[in-house]
Amino acid sequence: MDFKQFFISCIKKHWKHFLPGIITLLIVDIVQLFIPLIIGDTINRLEILDIDFNGLLIRGFILMGVALIMSAMRFLWRYFIILSAFKIGFEMRRDIMKKLYSFPISFFSKNKTGDLMSIVVNDVDAVRFLLGMGMVAAFDMVILAIMALGMMIYYSPSLTLIAMIPAPLIVIILYYFEGPLHKRFLSIQELFGKISVKVKESIEGIALIKLYRLYGIKNDEFSELNKKYKRDSLVVTSIDALYNPIVNFFMMGILGALIYYGGGKVVESSMKLGDFIAFTRYLDIIVWPLMALGWVFSLYQRARSAYERIQGIMMQENNIISGDTKLNSIEKGISLKNVDFSYETGSFKLENINVEFKKSTLTGIAGKIGCGKTTFINLLLRLHDVNSGVIEINGVDIKNYNIKSLRDSIAYVPQEVFLFSDSILNNLRFADENISDEEIKKVLEVSDCNEFVKNLPNGINTVVGERGVSLSGGQKQRLALARALVLKRPFIIMDDCLSAVDSETEKRILENLKEKWHGTTSIVVSHRLSAFFTADNIIVLDNGKVESQGNHQTLKEKSVIYKSMFEKQQIEKELENEL
Ligand SMILES: Nc1ncnc2c1ncn2[C@@H]1O[C@H](COP(=O)(O)OP(=O)(O)OP(=O)(O)O)[C@@H](O)[C@H]1O
Ligand SMILES: [Mg+2]
């Protein structure tokens, strides 16, 4: 949908608010036109003393009545039109967010958060503003210009012709401003996105910036963007700022000419004084539409650039398509057959993966940093789709399942912990708001959180994160696990989510899982092989390929990688003990 079609569709959809808004606006415009008429006529009558005090009083009251109607109608049009613009802004944000939620994870590695934020916040506002105040001004401008022009012609066609001399010049100016303005607005909006990205990165990484003294570098990058933003904004503002004085200059010049010609007509008695005054008041009225023309024009350019950026997101297709079959339970386990996958960038490949996760077993995934463990897990969650081969759940291709039901069957604890800056209790309730106290106690026990949660200032009601207590890395990881356990899913995937916990605690948690959480099919990714001592099967990945699989004992013998990792970790442990 192009911008004009979008514009029309919005008006059609919200006509119930737009229409009363436009009607009340029209009333304001019409009523406003009576003022010069009344003033002109009164002056004409005063000039020939054809009016008494009563007549003046009535006219005074009429003018007050007109002012009252105008104020009431002004309130109403603002209410109706701004209301519909806010509704459109609300719907646009809702639709963009819905679209964003539907995108695969690869979309977010290509698009930066700050950029997306600026589209959802800033660009939607630019479009909303055009649909609200911009549309009012455009409509007002056209109606007022036509009616005021009509009245001017009624008083004197020849003076109207003189008054309209600058009009073609103004149109030419706008025509030449269009290209540069549109280009600059696009650039301003893109720069705003980049600035948001920088601010977000800098605040999130503030500890590193301070520690590595990156302030200078980061600040230079930020200053560069900020400078460009200032430069482009200045260009736009200068063009904007130039427009009004030019229009004003022309109109004042024309007023000079009109004083000469119009005044001459009054002197010659071919025009009444009151009519001439009324004519100049209409000229005053027509200056506003001419000025508004420039303002609406720049609002339009800004909104059009913003809409192009919004469409950039809305037009993208999600290539991970949900199937129809509902996944109720993982009866027969999951198997990967001849699976190949590569990132779009071609930077990394998973090749010929043939593995099986049997129901109610614990499978470990081991391998060196960057060997593809997280990528492998993401395939099971359908955050990416395989290039060839098949992933089967209960013997059915994973692509046939409804994605929501697939993800509803899996509790996933990602490698990077994310907790909401809210109380511990609310973080757990986020997974299931009806969780009982009994269940809370159990998940905290299994994830080994009981002890430290008890010692927090407000126990389970302690607020964590930005607005509250900062937890240690290991505490955060255990809480994230507890939150995943609340979901009570038949399948749990833990992606190296206990890396900051000591090996004893990790072992204890995994044992808890096996004993107190039996029946669950678990996949545990870990750097620490001690986590796998009790695993039913361990898959060793090496640079995107399965190097070998088996239990701890067999892998110690047959897997070169597992063996060397194990020996290295044994030495580290001995060294630790000696220290
Ligand atoms: N979105 C992506 N686009 C392109 N390449 C990626 C993407 N994500 C990861 N990679 C690359 O794929 C490889 C495997 O990454 P992955 O995160 O799966 O490794 P990992 O085994 O989980 O590592 P770690 O032990 O550090 O968690 C890495 O070389 C990484 O650079
Ligand atoms: Mg990983």
C-alpha cells in the first residue's frame, strides 16, 4: 500500500470521527468569514450614519455569538480529529509490534534494536501528526482559501487579481523544495535511529565503557552522528524557516500595492470604505492558508519518509511459517535426520546432523566455544528453519506443527539471562500467573534458589534488576531456570544456563531435575562436562558436525574432543583443589 492509499484507508476506517471533525471545522471556517462582512457593513453604515445604537449593540452581540460558536466548534474538531489520529497511531504501533513478534530471530540480528525503536516511536508519530494536525491544516487551508477568495472576488475582482500575484511563485518555491526536503527527512529519521542504537548500546555497556576507558571513542562516534543529525535538521529547519518570511514578504508587498489601488478606488468613490476594509481582512485570512501550505508540505514529507521506513518492516515476509497440527505432547521424542543449516551470511554451517532425543531422558550437548550448540537449539525451537533434512517430533516434521503449540511444549532457558526488573515473585508469575505457593517453593528448591532468595531484603518480593537489588550472575541464572520450570513443560532446554554457577551446585541442580522433575525430556548444553555425568546421552559437536555421541564413560574413550576437554577440566579441578 502506498502512502496515499494508506492515507485514504485510514480516513475511510475512521470516518465516524473524521466526519464530525471536518464538519465542525467547516462550521468554524464559515462562521469566521462573517466577521469581516459584519465589520465592513458596519463601517459602511457608520460612514453615512445609517445605524443607531441598537443596531450597533445587535452587531456587537452577533460578533460575540460568532466568537462563542467558533470556540465551541474549535474544541470539537480538535477532539474528533486528534482522537482519530491517536487511534491510527495506536493501531499502527500495534500492527508493527505484531509484525516484529512474528519475525524469526535472524531478523533481529540484521536490524538493530534502537533503529526498530525509533520506527515504532518516532516514525509512527510523524504519520500520526500528519493525519491529525496536518490533515486539519490542509482541509482548513483549502476551504478557507476558496471561501476567502470567493469573498474577495465578491468585493473586487480586480483587487483580487492583484492580491493573487504571489500565488504561482509560492507553488514554484514548494515544487523546488520537495526533493531536498524529502531526502533530508529520510536521512534525519535514519540518523535518529542510529542515535537511539548508540545510546542504547552505550547505556547497556556502560560498565565496559568505563572499565576499558572507551568513553572517548564511543563519544566520538556519538558526536559524529549527533553532528550529522544537527546538520540535516538545520537544513530542514532553514528551508522551513525561509518559507514563512518569503510568503509574508510577498503578502505585505501586495498589501502595499492594494493600499495604493484599493485606497484609490475609495477616493474615487468606486469602492466603499467598509468594503475595502473587509477586503483587507479577507486578505489577512488568506495569508494563513498560504503559510500553512508550507507547514503541511513539510509535515507531509516527514510523514512520507517515516511511512517508507515503516513499510520497510511491514513488507517483509516471515519465512518461518506455522503448520496446522497441534503438538500436544512429545510422546516419541525428537529426532534430527540429515539436517543441514547455514546462516544467510554463510558464516557458519551445521552439517549432516543425525541425533535423537528420547522421551524422559537427559541429553547433554558438549563442544568448544562457537561449535554451533546454540544454533542447534534454535533449530529445535524453530527460531531458524533447516536448509535440508528433517526434524521430527513424534515422527512428524516439525514444520507441520503449529509454532505456538511447539513453543508451548518447550521450556527454554537461554544462554543470556534476561530478568524483568520486577520482584522475584512477579518474574516467576510471568510464566504462570496462577502459580501456587507450593509450586513456587518447589521450583525454587529444584533450581537451588531457596537459600539466596530467603536472604534477600524482602525475600521473594525483592525487586531485582535496574530498579532493585542486583543479583550475581549465578543467582540470575538460577532464577531464570526457576522461571522456566514454572512453565511445567514436558521438554526443557537449558542452553549453558548454569555457566556462572559452581560445578557442585550445577550437579545438584541437574540431579534435582532428574529426581524431582522426572518425566521431563531435558537437553542441557554445558561447557562443564561434570554436568553430563548422569546424562543418558551426550552429543559432541565440532565445528557444526556431530563428532560423536554416547554416555560419559564411552565418550571418554572414543571422542577425541570430549577426552581432551575432560582431561583439561580434571587438571583445572586438581589445581583449584591444591589452591
Ligand atoms: N545470527 C547469526 N548469523 C550468522 N552467524 C551466526 C549467528 N549466530 C551465530 N553465528 C555463528 O555461528 C557459529 C556458532 O554459534 P553458536 O552461538 O551456535 O555457538 P555456540 O556453540 O553456542 O557457542 P558458545 O559456546 O559460545 O555458546 C559462530 O561462529 C557464530 O559466529
Ligand atoms: Mg551458545
